[in-house]
Amino acid sequence: PADGPWPATAAGRQSRLLCADAVGQIGHRTRACQESGAGWAAVQTNCIPAPCPPNAGWPKTPAGVTVSRRCPPLPSGAAAPPATRRCAAAGTLWDSVVNDCRLD
């Protein structure tokens, strides 16, 4: 039988839905119609947070990961700390840049 977003599915067969309805998720979910046709088995999922897309010179990055890039040397010639940016744990959204190669 049909159940919410799950379409009617033949007994013993599986139905598959994308994770697109879960904001910031990629992958898919599967659910089997019981052999008797009377109901559904538990949902199996491989949904994961979507990566953050490339943005302003920052590369595509997995959710929850922080990336860094070198900054030019300070006016004194000393090495500057790197700029860092984290892809939010929920995915798809970048956190603010830390340092951003400021020379102060």
C-alpha cells in the first residue's frame, strides 16, 4: 500500500526515495513492502549531510570539515596564520571565515 511519500509497491518489492526532502541531505532511502503485502519493513537509509559547494575560492568540502589556506606573510615578514572555514555539520552551508588573511 502507499504510505505518505512511499508509493504503492508490489509485495516483496522495494521502493526507493531520494533524501532530497531532508534539507542538506544526499543519498537515498529504501523500504520493502512485506511479502504478505500487508505493510512495510523498516526504512533503510544512506542519507548523509551534503557537502558545502565551492565558494569564493574555497573548495567543495564535506559537512563538518574545516579547510584552511595560506595567507601572505605579515608586513614584518613573519608567517601569517592560515585562513580557515568550516562546512557546517548539517552540510550545504559554510560557517564564517576565521582570520581571512587579515594583516592586523
